[in-house]
Amino acid sequence: MKIHISSQFDAGNIEVVDASDAQNITLNIRKDTQADTFQWFYFRVTGGSGQALRMKILNAGQASYPEGWEDYMVRASYDTEDWFMVPTRYEDGQLIIHHTPAYNSVFYAYFAPYSYERHLEFVSNIQYSPLVNFSTLGNTVQGRSIDLLTIGDEHDDAKKIWIIARQHPGESQVSYFMEALISRLVDIDDPVSRTLLNKAVFYVVPFVNPDGAVAGNLRANAAGVNLNREWGNPDPQKAPEVYHILQAMQATGVHLNLDIHADEDLPYNFISSIEGIPSFDERLKNLLEKFKKSWVEISPDFQTKHGYPVNEPGTANLNICSKAIGERFKCLSMTIEMPFKDHETLPDPVYGWSPARSEKLGHSLVDVIGRIIDDL
């Protein structure tokens, strides 16, 4: 059977250079829509059962984060549900994948994909919860809805907690994280969630950039914009996703903001916060330290030793979501990062950092917020 490679599906991304020789398949990753960033890939190979495939991504060295390929393993799946790692090495600017498929249809991806269709199904089902009010904040560049889940009662004394995800469409880990987080918040049998919702209302935007996700982008929306650099003064035409969310935040106020992401290089879960914003003071410092300390105690998958360099006072980029919101609302605001590589502290030789591990981390966040809610 002849080898055939395709990516014409939700989140698909690959360009086939030559697939005539199973031991020397050559590929390129397509750039983001109207942008030069690229790293995400997702494609299907058919006709390869029992053949020792050798696939080379030729332009890996020109990707946005080439350091992300070191010690990285490609994910593969036969059914798009169970994703496992396959032998991968980075050599001379090329990402080389070795795999002998057991079946004639196999998918390969940068990380286990989470489709826009799955998002639509999830939010449509979660709206049945009496704790959830589903609404739409506005439309993306291509006219998709920006979905908002309001969880809990919007009374005057409720702390206002905003959690957003998938600004960067190629970071599919965060959608698994969000599914678990949201599902736990609406679990009426969970005493931590019930206690939290007596004190807070959650405003959750689980899929900020569906246009970019459907297109198979790493960073950009349909206008070629990196949304996480638009929070200082968002353009309603080029970054309507940020513009509409920020308008809603202005209407509700914000006591805590969490922006969920993944990092290509670091094999850890960590936080990037607001130490460098002008308004960072002793109150916010204590809140941040309590938040981090609590998460370390609750989940061994979270750590504080490895992460981004901390901004010096007054040097934070106030166009980045967590920094901009922290400064605008004088609140605790954080970017939460998960890995694409295997988790170095607790590695898994079969699955690496996985959807299941992402879900566990999202589940644990409820406990962390429970520990700091009275201090917000």
C-alpha cells in the first residue's frame, strides 16, 4: 500500500515534500496564518502498517523555539484518543521520527490535539449544570464565538475569578487542564468546589483562539496576531478575542486572573507572575507566595525551582495578559505553564506529559484557589 500523508482536518498542519520512500519521508511545518511563527504539527499517515517509517521535518531548526526539540518526543495515536511517544531525535536542524505503525492509519502530532469540535461539545454539555451560565462575549476574526462560562452566583460579595485558555492555539494541553478544572467546579458533590462557589464566581473562557486552533497554528489568530501580546490596548479588528474579554473584565472586576499556557522548552509545570509590574506590592507578593507554596504542597507535578527569569521591578511587559491584568486591576494574576516535553521530575516513558496529567493538574488548581480565596 502506498504511503499517503494528509493534514486536512481540524488543527492539521504539515507540508509533504516527498513521501515516495517510507524510510526517507521529508516534511515541513507550515507557518501560522499571516505570521512567521511555527512549531505545531499534526498529520495522518496511511499505508504504513509494518513499515519502519523514517520521517524528517526539514525546517525544524527554523521553528519558533528550536530549543524545544532537544529531548522532545513526538506523540502518535491510532484512534486520536490514546497518544503515546515515539522515538524522536533532533539532528542538524531536522526533527527525525522513527516509528513502525501497527495499523495502516496513524496520527502524529506535536502534542495530543484537542479539537474545536470537542470544545463545542464540552461547553454545550456543561451548560446543563445549574451552576453554569453559558454566554458569548463576541466573535473572533473569522466569526466564531468567544464562549464564556460563568460558574456560580454573581452576587456583590463574590470574589471575581477569571480563567482563560488557548490564547496560543498550539498549546492543546491547556484544554485538557480546563476540562478537568471546570468539571470539578460544577461537581456538587465536591466540598472544596462548593465552598469556593459560596465565596467566588468564576468567569471561564476555555478557548480564546479557535480560529488559530482550527488552522493548525502555534501562536497566531486568523489575523496573524499573537493574542498574548495585545492586552495593553487590543485592536477590536485584529484582536477581537482579547478586546471582548477585556471589556467583560472591566464590567465584572477581577480579584484573580489565571492564563493557562504551555512552554516548548522547559520540562516542568511553573508560574510566570507579576513581580515586575508597577503595582506589585507586599500584599501581592504574599498572595503569590501563598499560591505557589499551596500548589507545591498539593501536587508534586508543580514546582517553583525552574521557570522564566523574574522581571525586575517596573520592567514587566504590560502587553502580556497576566501582567496587564495584574496592573489594571491591582490583583494577583499569573501565567500557568505546562510542558510539551516529558515532565522531568516525574517522567513517564510511554506517554510523557499527557492529557491525563494535564487533567490532574487542572483538577488540583481548585484546591489551590480554595487555600487563597479568603485573602483575595
